Amino acid sequence: MKDNISIVSNVLIRQMELEGVGDFVQGHSHNFDHQHLLVAGTVSIMVDGREAEYTAPHIIFIAKGKEHKMVTVSDYALGYCIHPIRTGYRVEDIADPVDLPNTIIDPLGDAKNFIETPGMAYNSEDER
């Protein structure tokens, strides 16, 4: 799986490219409801032990706190995980970038749109 992450204001978008039948996104959960926009291919989504298959184009809703995993059924799949980054339930509860895991802060104290994950680095400015 190849991925790219972008964070703007309180919205995180994770582009996920799955190559080959059986490629997968490891099971995980989130603190808020989110959507997965499947734009190419067919995937199987497992949520709390239940499985469903989706073919693009499709918008998949995943409720907060639900453990979910995605596996490619087709030779290729492309999708975007879209969810808020908040510290509370109000619209005003936008998370401070310094509280986000692995965010790089410049000397002026402004967060860069740069996420670093063990073994991988993503910089949305490289995509421009």
C-alpha cells in the first residue's frame, strides 16, 4: 500500500493506493465518524467482524470507535479516507497542530503540512 496524507484546518485526507489482490490497510479505529471515498477498484471492508464489498465509485461511512480493515479484491484500488481532527465534539474544537502526532513545527511555531511516520515521510508540497 502506498499512501499520502494531507491536513488542512481540521480535516485529514489520507490517499491510499492498494496494488494487487490482497493488499490491505491494517485494522484500526478513529475517535470520530469518517468516510472513505473509493474512486477506483473493488475492496472488502471489515468493520467489527462484519464484511462488505464495495466497487468504485462509492462513499463508505465508518462510525467512530469501530475497528475497520480494508483489503483489495481487484488488481488495483484507490481511495481517500476523510475525517476530522478535533479535540471535542464542537465545530470549534479544531485540534492544535502541535497536538497532532509526528507534525513538524517550524521555528515560528507554525505547523507544516508534513507528516512523518516510521519508515515513511509525506509532504503535500511535493505534490504541487
